[in-house]
Amino acid sequence: MKNFILLFTIIILVSTVNTLPSDNKNKFVLVIHGGAGATPRDIPEELQSQYLKSLTEALIIGKNILSNGGTALDAVEKVVNYLEDNQLFNAGRGSVLTSEGKVEMDAAIMDGIDLSAGAVAGVNKIKNPISLARLVMQKTPHVMLISNGAENFAKEMNVEFGDSSYFLLDSQIDKWRDIKKKMNENKKGTVGAVALDVNGNLAAATSTGGMMMKRPGRVGDVPIIGAGTYANNQTCAVSATGWGEKFIRNNVAVSISKLMEYKGVSLKTAVNELINNILQPNDGGVIAIDKDGNYSMMYNTKSMFRGVINSDGFSEVKIWE
Ligand code: ASP
């Protein structure tokens, strides 16, 4: 009887530990995006190769973490750090400007193991908002801190700050002046990463300067858990890019997860439902990975900077179809 109880206990313990099916052991997948939008196919070749090179470098950073048994959470944070530091993208350095010509950044990170999540919104001096979001997740009982409160917390945590000369790039100021004249630009170029690690854990991270010419104080979908960022080991990890208000209203990231959970549909079907049936053309796109390593990079805009790398040695980076 004693042996039977012990065996029963072991079976229960084993079945509650979140492991991948045996054929998934040592498998990892990383998918990234650098924003959805309307990048014309005739951008200068040199710029195109800078984008593709940057996406490739970001993938390699994540691959080095994941192939050494690192966590999905570390991988998505470090990949997003790289993209935040890269001026080509609308996050960290390179963020677009508000209607008042200032930077206001949003970011969120989520761990699929236990649904823990951290986010910051409206920060304008933090070099890497995604790392501050991770600190909110791990060092406070809260999910989101905004603006001055977030920056005071960053000081306590000794997080690196950037001054206005770091963020206010001449290129962005010129664009801002230009757009201020036309007032019709809808620039997109957020960054994000989702990863599955060798232990079967999923994580998602997204970071952005938001929409160009947004009102000061506007918060987009990126730091709203379930709108632009979501991860759950039972289903999938999602990072979105596009018109944030649409992603908030439709709870896009968590809806993909819930469709899989409640209706038992595949990742591809769930992503397709949100991107092509719920959202409208030109709203944006998502990158997503499910718990078995299937992934999707779907968008309804003209372009989306994106890339994937996995443990089978496959990798690709793309801008258009
Ligand atoms: N979703 C972001 C926002 O609305 C913008 C983007 O992805 O380009 O803030």
C-alpha cells in the first residue's frame, strides 16, 4: 500500500511538472519582430541590408542563450535590449517622438511559467525599458509602473539612464519636423521577441516608442498584458506590433492564447483569426510560438521586419512576403 502511494505521488508530481514531450527535449525556437508597417520595397539596398543584418544579429544573441540552456525569459530580454540599442527600430534609442517632440517609451515582458509579468509606460530616460519591465515583474508586487514612478523605481534599482542627447536623434527630429508639417504619418517599428526554451518555457517581450506624434501621456498596447504582450506555457507566447488602440480593444495577444485554450485550435488558426478576421487590413501583426515550437509571423500590413531561428539550425529574416 505504502509503495502504491509513493508511486502514485511520483506520477502526480511528474505529470504536474511542465515538460515538453520527449521529441521536444532540447528544442528551442526564437521569433523576433522589428515592427509592422508600410516599408516600401524600393528602400535603398544598403538600408535593407542594415535591417537584415540587425535582425540576424538579434537572432544570434537569442540563439546563444537558448542553445546553452538559457531561459526563454533571458533570451527575449537580451534580444530586445539589442533592438532597443539599435537606432533602426522604434524602441529605446531610435524611438519616435510625441507631438511635443519628446520620447515616451512603453515595454512589457511576460514569463509563461507562472504568468508573471512586468511593464513600464511613458518612460523617457530609461536606456532599456524592457529590463526595467523585468525588474517591475521580479522586484515589485505590481505589474505596471508608469512615468515618474517607474523612473524613481529605476533609480532605486541602479538602472542605466540615457539623457536627451541619447534619445533625441537628429534623424528623428528631422522626421518629426517633417511630419509636424504633414501630420499624416503612422510610423511603426516596435520591437519584440518570443521564445521557447529547452525546458519548454515560453516568454514574450515587446518594447516601443509608441506611435509617432502621439499625444503626451498616450499608452499603447505594448505594456498592456494581453493586448500587445502575452505568454502562457499552456498555450503560446505572443508579441504584437501595429496600431496599439486596435490591439487593446481586441485583446489580441491573450485572445490568441484563449482561442487555443478554449477551442483547441492550432496557433496558426488562432493567429489568423485575430490578424485577418478580427483586425482590419493595415492594423499590424504578431509573432507567436506555441508550446510545441510551432511559430507564426503574421501581419496584415505591407511589411513586417521579422526573423526566426531554432534548434534544427533553421533561420531566416524577412521584411516583405
Ligand atoms: N503598437 C505600438 C503602439 O501602438 C506601435 C507599433 O507597434 O508600431 O504603441
